[in-house]
Amino acid sequence: MPTTVKGSIVVAGRELDITNPDKPLWPEAGITKRIYLQKLAALSPYLLRYCRDRLLTVIRYPHGVSGMSFYQKNAPQPLPDFVRTAVHDGITYIVLEGLPELLWLGNLAALEFHPSLHYVGSELPCEWMIDLDPSLEVEPRIMEAAYLVGEVLKSLGLASVPKTSGATGVQIIVPVRSGVTFEDLRKVGHLVGRYVTEKHPQLFTLERLKKNRGDKIYFDYLQHYGGKTLAAPYTPRARPLATVSTPLLWEEVSRNVSPTDFHLLNIEKRLETLGDLIAAVPPQPVEEIVSRLR
């Protein structure tokens, strides 16, 4: 029977137990739990910005990405005294506030972070996210699709930031001003989705059922809803190459970059060079478009 290796680290005055630091989490990428926690700490100023004070769902892989996994919405027990929780629809969610909680979850082999689209206690969206979901496991047209959507948003006077999901899709993020509702965003999303599907019917679909989509890319404007989640910007993903959900420059999208280009082993250098591309875009006047739709 394998021996459990234990130790501890002190983070922001909190002592955290660390178990099995040499356990492979992403074997193909050579990433052990020790390396993962180091990378998670480096990502924390960016990842926490989009997870803090939201209802958090994580996906845990106790034996690494090649093993079984499970979604965790309810906070596990026992819970460290420094971990905050919030109850929503009968579920006791973890609410991230800082690096100690993030590394505590990392030690539990939480490899993906999926926050709510609204803050705890609020019914308003934090930002607008359009999800482009391929029907094919490998979709060479995903960046073309993202670029076309970005151009439509630009024609509406909206600046946006594309990001890889870290898996197969792309999300397009539009920062919004306070007061915009999820219903407002679904109306504008439906407008944009209808336009691109009518303009490019061989590329896009609004069909929700995957079995009916063929090879088309699903323009998902309905996922943006209270209580729903999407992969956070800068979350790692449980894919063999340890990809990270990474905001992109539109020039990179036009060059057809691959989502596998961005992973835990190179994300730090990118962030040192480019910083947070989402934070560089101010809130956009989505409410002006909504008022015209009304």
C-alpha cells in the first residue's frame, strides 16, 4: 500500500496541509501536485479576479487527469476555518477570497474552477460571456467563428476579449456596466446569434441539442444565466496538455492560434508580457443596445 507523504506550508499566515506533492496530476505534461501548486500561486492574481466573491464549482481529479473526476458544488467537510461559504438554492458553495483557499483546493486536486456569472447575493451579471461550443472534438474553424462574432460586436460599438475555454471552445467576454441584467444580455445575445447564423449558416447554429447540430458551432447565448457557470479566465483545464483558459488578442485569433498553445508551463511568461487583457477593456455600453431593442 503506497505511503501518504504529508507536509505543510504557510500562506498569508494560514498553515495548509499538503499531501503527496509528487503525485502526477498531468502526467503527459510532467506536472506534479507540487508544480501545480506553484503554477496556481503564480496564476492567483489573475484567476482570483474572476472567482472572488462568486459561487464556486470545482472539478476534482484525485488521481490526476487520467483518473476519475467529480464536480464539487457543496463545500467538502471538514472545512478549514478560513474558508468562507454561501448558500444558494440549497447548496453551500465555497467562496474564494484569497490564495490560501485557492491552494487548499489545489491540494484537493481541484483542477478546474467554474465560478458563477454573478457575485454572491446579487442577481446581476459580472460580465457578458458568449460561449462558442464546437460540435466536433477538433474544430479548425473555431477561431474564424470567434473573429466573426467579434466583428459583429465591434459593429455594435462593443469592445470584447476572446478567450480559449482551455478545452475545445472559445468564449467572448464583454465587460458590462452595473445594472445590466441577464435578460438584457440574452436579448442582445439572441440578436447577435441570429445574425451570425443567418449570415454564416454552414458555420453557426442556435440548436441546443448537440445531436442535431451536425458539424456546426453552437452560439450559446442561453448559458449566460443566473446560477450557471463557465470556465473562469485563467483556470487550468483537465486536458492532457494542462491547457489554461486564456484571454487572447484579436490579432492572435485572426492568425488562427490553437487553444493548446496556452498551458500551465508557459502561461506565466505570457502574463508577464501582456498582463490581464480582460481588465484592460472598460465596461461597454450594452444597455444602449438593449434600449434600442425595446
